[in-house]
Amino acid sequence: MQERIINDTHFRELGPLRRGKVRDIYDLHDSLLIVATDRLSAFDVVMPQGIPFKGKVLTQISEFWFRHTADLVENHLRSTVVYDFPSACKPYWDDLADRSMWVRKARALPVECVVRGYLAGSGWLEYRESGLVCGITLPSGLGESSKLAEPIFTPATKEEVGTHDENISFNRMVEIVGKERAERMRELSLEIYRRAALIAEEKGIIIADTKMEFGIDEGGELILIDELLTPDSSRFWPKNLYREGRSQPSFDKQFVRDYLLSVNFNKKPPGPRLPEDVVLKTSALYLEALKILAGKTLV
């Protein structure tokens, strides 16, 4: 049976709805329901087509990493099992299964915590021009996809749908969230990345970089929220194909980014319609990442 693509949800009985680039978030009064749709955002623009299985993969991989980092910092996840969700969700179990997280409420902090272990993407472009990445001086002589001696923390603003996130300095992050909180977020981000990178590499995946988000729960504590270490928020490279000095094949949406660059996409809404082979290949890459990391299959 063909997988049904879910680009939007309309669960009116579940309370106020807020749509992000990929997720639909329902306010259940004392908690939230986060539904990962099959929408795909590239260059901060939502594409017109969904990617089969994408939302389910994001949820299952996030659950895997929330479980493997819970001793480092608390996270917002209560359950991904629909039978555990509040009773108001029961009529929608079929649509919610495998792609939803029931979570604690938290006030999201307006900074994305980006950790880079390899020189890729915008970091590589900036280094090539200036020898810097987000204001951090790196050694000379590095090439595209070079492994950094130590992971670096390069925060960014968290912008609304259709608006590009912007890299900021750590000092600017301090101005936004406060010194003590900024230092703690940096420390935790690097700890989480280092642990995840080791786990993933043992399974055959290099996590080149990733971004994560934190929030303040109703008790005033700093917790990890949103998604974690997914193909949407990270660059995943197959370890056996890694070669320094070039762009890498990947298990993430880089395949879509490469297609968009090939057609000179202007990185502004609306996104172009994707060819079927790009959609299906992207779906296959996401499913493969889930299988390798978490040992789960959805087909």
C-alpha cells in the first residue's frame, strides 16, 4: 500500500494550532502535541510537495536521540505512542501514529544552537573567503568537508517561516538569552553533539553538523525541545564514502538542496515543484538514516 503523504493537519478539536516549517503544533492546555508533517523546507522555503515517510522518520529519530541524551539534559518528550496521548487525540490516531510527539510545554528560546564538527555548507563558503566560520578563526589549509580539530558552536537566530535564520556571534547570543544561560546552552550543545557523533560513527554515519533548540519549562528549567539530530536538522554522511576535499553524499535533504541549486532557485518562496525522482530518492535517504541509526523500518 502506498504511503499517504500528510502535508497539513486540521484537528480542530485539539485546540489552537501553530504551523512551523515542518511541524504542526497543537496546544492541549497543559501540554503540546507536535505533529511532524511530510513538508520539506530547503533554504528556509517550504517546498510544494511532501516527502513520503519524512514526518515519521523525523519523529522516530528524534525519539532515539532524546532517549540517548536524557542523562545530559532533560527534554520535553512525554511519549510518541498514540495510546499514551490525551483522550481528545483518539479520533486522529491513524494520522498521528509514528509522526507525533506528546510533549511538555516550554517557552522556546529564540536561538538555534548549531554545532559544526566538519567544514561544510555555509561554514565552508565563509571559511574559503575569510578563514572564519561565524566569527571563529580556524587553521589555514582546511578543505571542503575537513574534520575540525574540535567541534565549534555557532549560534543562529530562530526566524519565522519564509525568513532565513541568521548566524550570530556568541556575544549576541548572550545579549538575547543572558550570559549564564548562553554558556549552559553552548556546553550542552557540544556535549550532545560529541556523544551523538560517537554513537552515529559506530553505526556508519558521520554527523557533520547539527542544530538544536532549548526552551524554559513551566518550572523555569532549561530543557531540550523540538527535534533532535534528524536529517532535517543535521548533515548525515555515510562514513564509508567520506573523502575530504569535496562535497559528500548524504542521508539528509542536501539531495534537494543540490537539485534546487542546479535549477538556480532564488531561495525565496514559493519553492519549485520537485521532480518525482528527487522526491522518492529523498524519501529513501531519510528511511535509510532511520534504519542505520535506530534499527527501525517503516516499509
